[in-house]
Amino acid sequence: MQTTRLSIKSLFIVLFFVTNYSQIIIAQNTTVNDGFSPKWGDLGNGTFANPVIPGDYSDIDAIRVGSSYYAISSTFQYSPGVVILQSKDLVNWEIFGHVVKDLTVISPELNWDKMNRYGRGIWAGSLRYYKGKFWVYFGTPEEGFFMSSAVNPAGPWEPLHAVWRVAGWDDCCSFCDDDGQLYLVASNFALDPKTNKKYNIHLFKMTPDGKNLIMESDTIIHQSNGSEANKLYKINGVYYHYYSEVNKEGRVIMMNRSKNIYGPYETKQLNHVNKGYDRNPNQGGLMQTLAGDWWFFTHHGTGHWDGRVASLLPVTWVDGWPIIGKVGADKIGNMVWNAKKPINIKTDYKIQTNDEFNKPTLAVQWEWNYQDRSDKWSLTDKKGFMRLYAFRPINPTDKNKIILRAGNTLTQRSMGTAHNEITIKMSVAKMADGQYAGLTHFSSTSNSTFGIKQQDGVRKLVYHNNGNDSIGKQINVPDVYLKSTWNYAGVSTYSYSEDGKTFKLFGGTYQLSWGSYRGDRIGIFNYNVLEDKGIVDIDWFHYTVSK
């Protein structure tokens, strides 16, 4: 008889997710009774409204280099990994590229034939510029810490390098001191047998190339309840260790400061939170403009169907502390919903959405759900189209969650604005029996699909909502137009057209959802439950986001 044991590594991973599960449930059931409004971003009159990006850009870090601002966001199981954003005014952002081309360097579990890392994969990281390069470090909860660097943030990025293969750590940040010495600060969220505590924050020296930790330099510089989101700064000769922790309010922003990188540190809370009202702004990056003003670009840590959206908060220095938000009488900051733009210039930067598929490389706004099967899609096999070749999902009999383990689903973030509309034109003339293709909304906890399914040579319209199918009319035309529309509450509907002009609603409403630290994703899917056979060609993808 075989016995099964959890390894120590598996045990503390399980404990970590159990500990945070209550936060996930709270986030899923959060209503829109908060301080957010459909107004967002640049208001066109020299002011802006938060969020500045109403989409799932979680675990942000941000820096200024010259007159440009750059940010990164975690991408979990999506590929390519670690999205890079660029801005000229801190309010209007565009997608600049990605750092990680191949997630299988991290783990084979992130590949299309495994798809076993929902809620995991690439977590929070740091973006820094020193020694003439941009440096990105990030962690995964099971595989450890990784890094890459580039002269140009648009790439090419050097091949991903494993800094330390370890489990139970997260939220790392690199730092280059004035003498050129490199450091890495990170949280060990697992129980440390030496200290008998969780969430110890460690500081390591690194080798000059930034690729290895000097393990004998390991020093614990802080520990508190849930302490993570680490960043290191040196401002006017003082070391500032930024982190967040959980107290009676929720997850709040904290700061340590010292004239010695190893301490002793003074500590101060930098902001107040009300997670039901402001959704806990916390993970982010401090930046100073060329004019000398300071700002903080952050995500809101309490997730919603639109994920962990991004806001920009003013920073006021009080008694040598960078207070985030509106400074209260207690010298602690509070959420700011509207403010003057930091840099009042006109810019055409915006998060890219539309795609005509008329270029030989994938546009920067796209991410695959897990590492793609590269021989099963092409932008050149039929010029001007995204050709998707169908293949079998990992578990084709799991009707409720089949989309979650069907490879080559091409995705973007679902934005939380007053009106959102996506339309695709899809050629179905080369479909095969067992094939199903179209549009999907999904998170790890809920999903819907809408498209064309072929059986016995007949193609029919199908709407699927969490295990329940609605079968529609037979489709006899070679091209079909599919549309998804959703509102500020995240209630979506699907519709279709056979001529591209008249659209008819089909199926009921679907509530977009949050799950495993991620918001809803809109995607184009194509799979075959019988065999690796069948093709659809996507002519274009149009995505309208209201202001």
C-alpha cells in the first residue's frame, strides 16, 4: 500500500493559499459600493480621476528614466510574462512590451500541456535602472526568483536567469547602492524555523552581474504581519525600505528608514485604507518628476471582477517621510480620487486594444493563457489574419472548466468602464467535427464561452455559462461576427451577426468575476475535443473602451 505525504514545500504553499483564501472570497463578493466611479484617467481639463488604468494591472512597480516613466505588472500564468508600460505624464499609459518570452524556463507547469499554475506563476517584481540597463527581478511562490536586463525596455531582454530556486518567497526588489554594490530585498512568507515567524523580510548582497545572491550576507531587516511588497530607495543619503503589512484597517503602506541599509530602522505608516471603499492601494512605486514633485503609482490590492486596477497618488514629504495621498491631521495619507495632472501635456498614449492582425508579429497587448503551442497559431499562414489551429484540451470531458485547460487562448484584460464592447470577425469555413471556437470571458472561478461548434458536419451557435450550454441556430455562412458587451458592474452579454451589420443577442447575462488574484479576461479560443484538427481565421479584433 502506498502512502502519500505532503512535502514541506507543498505544505507551506498550501498554508499560504488557505491563509489568503478568505481575502479572495471577500474580493469576489465585493459590490460596487465604493469610492470608484465610471470616470477614469485623463479628464481632458488638466486633471485626472483614479483609477488611471481601470484594468487588471496588479503588483505595480514604476520608475522614471529621463523624461519617460516605465512600469511593470505581474502576469501570473499569462505569456509573454511581466508586462511593461510607458508614460510621459504618469496618467496616460501604453503597453511597451514584455520581459519573459518563454514561461517554461520558470516551470513546465506553465506550458500549454500542463496549465497548472492559476493564482501562481509570475508574482510581484521590481523595475530599476542602473549601470546603463533596465533590471527586472520577480518571484514565483514555488520556483523562486528570476531576473533579466535590457538596454531598451522595449527589448530585447536577456534570457531569463534563475537567481535562486526556492519556494515560499515573494515580492523582491533589487537595489544598486552608490558604491555599485547590488542588493536584493524579499519576503519569506513561509514559517521560518529559526525565528518561528512568517513574513520575514531578508536583505542579500548580490554578485556584480546581479545574477546570484551572496548567501552568507543574508540578513533579516524586518518582520510583521503579512509584510511584503518590498522596495528599496536611497533619497538624500537615507535608505527607505518600502513595504506593506496587514493591520486592523487592512493592508497598509509602511516605510522603514535609516542611514544604514541594515538599520536600525525607524518605521511609519504612510496611508490609511478602507478596503470596502478604496480597495487597499498598496503595491507600487515612488517616482519624482523632473519638476521635483513626487508621485506613487499603485494597484488596489482588494480585487474585483476588473482585477486590481491602477491609480496615481500624490506624495507629500512630511518630516522626512513620503506620505502617500492626502495628508491627514495624524500625518498619514488618505485616498485621493481626483487631482491635477503631474505633467499637463497632451499625449496619444493609451492601453492598446484593437488588432487588424496585419503584422507578422503578435501585438503587445496580447497574452496567451499559459505558454502557447507555437506551431498551432500563425500570423503569416494567411496574411492579414490570426490563424488558430485547434487541438485537444488537457481534460476535454470537464465541461465546466474545459476552457481553463484549453491551450492557445489569446487574451486581453477586461476593462472596468461604463461601456465595453469587443467584436471579432471569424472565418469558420475550415472547422472540423469536435471543434468549438469564439469568444470567452474567464477567471479561475467562473467562465463563459460563445461561438461556433461543429458536429456531424453541422455548425451551430453555442453559448456556455459555467457548465450549461444553450444551442442556437445553424450557421451556414463562411464568416461570423461575434460580440461581447459589458458594463461598469461587469454584467456581460453576447451577440452575433451573419452580415456584420445586424447583431442579435444570444444567451443570458454573465457576471464577470475575480479568482486566484486575477480579474476577468476576454479571450479568443479554439479547441477540438475529438482530435487535433480544424482551423479558424480571425480577421480582426475591435475593442471599444468608454471614457
